[in-house]
Amino acid sequence: MAAPTVTIGCGSAYANDRLAPAFDLARSGRVRYLGFDCLAERTLALAQIRKMSDPSKGHDERIAELVPLVAEFTAGGGRIVGNFGAANPPAAVNQFVSVLRAGGRSGVRVAMIEGDDILETVRCEDFALPELGTSTSTLADRIVSAHAYIGAEPIVAALAEGADLVVGGRLADPSLFVAPICYELGWDVTDWSRVGQATLVGHLLECGVHSTGGNFEDPPHRVIPDPWNLGFPFAEVSDDGAVVTKLPGTGGAVDVRTARTQIYYEIGDPSCYLTPDVTADFSHVEITETGPNAVRVRGAGGRKRPELLKVLVGIDHGFKGIGEISYGGPGCLDRARRAEEILRHRLAALESDIIDARIDFQGWNSLFGDSYRPAKEVTEVRLRLAVQARTREAAAAAVYEVEYLYFGPAGGGGVVTNVVPHIAVTPAFVPRERVSTNVEVVVT
Amino acid sequence: MKLRDIAYTRSGDKSDTSNICVFVYDDADYSLLVREVTAERLTTLFGPLVHGSITRYEIPANKGLNFVMTEALGGGVSMTLRADPHGKSFQSLVLDLDIGPHRPVSDDG
């Protein structure tokens, strides 16, 4: 008898990801499961803001476009897990269900996972915010959101209830993949070394094109075919490891180099990667190229999951304004510096409502500061003002000063300005037992 | 010789922490990587960009190193006013390190 395997692919890596590669995978016949990661650190806080201004909003904004994929893929026996709910899982489920029904697609079992939103708990009690050196009680009503990272357990429960589509809020990125793998292969969610291996696969899939050549090229040292047409990754997983690959005909590459850069992306100690599911050990992962654009990964380990769950706390930081203007030709840097001097004088008048401001010169020091300086000459620079302000008006007034630099030093051009609400996100850590999840299934 | 000639990198972010993983193209260069690309040299290279600590983890199984830099993103991706809040470009800065027997003694950046 063949060893049990599960096939699973990435459908999305963030809230604004392309949908076409997901449709390609769904229609390929190569995967039984698709995992959609729709969230980054700030996505949830921004979704919370949308929900506050309209209680029917705050969920993934691509759901209407995704319904045809859901209808087709589930009709063929496929199953989907995603954190489409963002700050509002019921709204996401409602939209999926109503649009599926409107299209005549009945019988789809849609599971909703709730419980990640612990804003009330965080507002009523006091939790440390280690990166800010303060705690939640001191910030009080400036806290706009608090979402705990939820692991694979409730997703496994939803799959066991026959869900075709599982919709949650802050379901942890790798857990979207860990749950189907464990469910299909019969791995217990407390079998730490297997959960560590499943987490490795999840980590390779959850960032989408990061595993197939995205954020990778550095010509002439690293060049991949057709980077304008990157495919999403998928994996065939068994007890013997996982083979990660992409669809034939898509661009990019899957090889030892792309796998290494993704496996060790956004982790700390490689032997101690914390997720809600496990303390994963990626320090001894073996990567083998098994064919064109295919790697086998195995050898991840795991220890008991952490007792504390990470919670992302969103904080109202007022407004952020950005203004940019370019200078070129002889003396461009000197003119940009003179423009900075003008800005500093003008901003002084707004000082009480400006919390923080910085001025950089793109093409000179905006990425690495003034201490890194191999370039001797510069032919053009772009002044960039960034401010954090208490009010939208103050941020707008600050970036207006960049526009007015059209009448500053000679030859300033190409002004662009922008003002947006500034939501900051910072981690807190909450005992696991304080976060309880609930699974509910609706049938279309 | 620049690190870019023998190695490739990726930087990532978690709140105010940045990590940069570095791998050699040729396994034979791993010992050179371990010898030359130290946490101390990254501290010099990043200077005031990083306010916290820089810890290096060795990954011999994959011929790589992982650097974890705390207080490295101007207060965090969502807090900072920097032009590159995620530190995506940090992976490229590391590749400018001089390495090998002929690296200039005075140029530690």
C-alpha cells in the first residue's frame, strides 16, 4: 500500500496577492488543499479600522473575486483554509455564503473559526508590551485591535466536521498548512516532531512566490527564468518528507537556494522557531533537488508548543505623512540639503502636533543612513519627508511644505505627497488558556 | 572580494527585529563565511541602524548563518518612518562586506 500523502498549495501570501496563480493551482488537478494567508502584521489593525467605520467590513477584500475558485475547487473535492476573516470572520463567511448561494452553488460546508479577537481582554487587563517598554493599560483607548495567533487545532476540528472552506481571523500563517497535513496524514497535533515537519512545509508555502523566485534575483549572480510570471508553490507531503514544486509553465525557480532563503526567512534561532503549534527546529533540515524545480525537504524537528500565544496589539498612532521631491544635476545634494533646512524651519511652526519627523535623501542615505558611503558622486537625489502627526491636518500641513519646495532651491520636481492613518502594531504574549476558539459550520 | 561574490541572503522582519540569513553558493566557502562574517562585523556595518543586539546562529546543515538583530527597524515595521520599514534592503547591504585574505584592514564596513 502506498504511503498516505497529501497535496497542498499556496493560494495567497498576503492581503493584496495576485489571484491568477491561485486559480492556476486550483484548476491544475495537482492539489487537494489550498491555504490562503491573507494577513501581514498591520493588515489586521487596518481591517479593524475598516470594521469600526462599517461593521460589515474588515474582512478580506478579494472574496467576491475568489468565489468562482471556491465553487469550482470544492466541487472537485478540494478544500480551502484561509484567514480571510481578518478582523471580521462573520462578515467574510456571510459574503462567501451569500455569493456562493447567489451563484447556485449549494452544499458547500463553510466553517468559521472565531476567538482570535481578544481586544476586550487586552483592554480590561494589563499585558506587557515588551517592545514598547510599556503595557496595555497605559495606552488604554489608543489600542484599536488585539488578535492572538491561532494554531492548527480548530482548523483540524473544522476539517473533521467536513468543512470544504475554513475561514478564520488571525490563523497563524504556517498553521493554515499544518492543519490539513496533520488531518490527512493522521498526525497528532501533539506529535511535536511531525508538527515541526508540517510547520516547515507551511513556512515554505505561506509566503507564496518567496519559495519560487520572489525576492531572490541579484543579477548576474542569481537570475531565474520569467520572473514576470512566478508560480505559487505547492507540496506533496508524506511521512517521508515533502516535495515542494511549482506548476510547469510558470516562471521562477524552486531549488536549494530558493528553499534555503525561504526556510530561514523571518526566524530567529533556527532550532527554536515558535508558532502556536510547536517549537520547531529547522537547524538540521535537509534539502535535496529531486528534479527540475522540485526539492525534497525533511529533517525538521519539534518540541512542545509554547504556553504563551503571541498577540498583535494595534495602536492608534495618529497620521503618517510622506512627501517627496527630486533634485538632479550638479549640486543636487546641496540643493536637497538646503531644501531640508527650509523644511525644518517651516515644520517648527507645526511642532506641537508633529510627534516625529525624518528627512532622507533617496539615492544617497535613505536606506542605510550616513555611515555607509561607497558612492562618491550622485547625479540625482529625492528628498523624502516622513512625519508622524497627532492629526490628519498637521500631517497634511507638513507634507504641503514639500509641495511648496517647488519654490525652494532651483530645479525641484516630481512632488508626491500622501497622508494615511498610522496604526502601529506591537506584540504581547498571553497565556494560551486565555484564548478560546469556536468553530461553526454553515452549509450553502 | 565581496561577500556578494560567494553568498546570497534574505532579510525578514518581525516587529522591531530583523533577521538576515546568508548562504554560500559553494559548500567549500562555508568555513570562510563562518570566519569572516561575524556579528561584530555586522555591528560595524549597520552602525546606528541597529540599536539592539546582533546574534549569529550557524546552520552547517545548509551552509549558512542567520543573524538576528533586535531594535533594528526604527521601532518596528509599523512604527518607523524609515523609507524601507521592513529592512528588505538589509540583505543587500550585507553582501557589500569585503571578505577573503586581501580584504582591506581599515575598511571594516
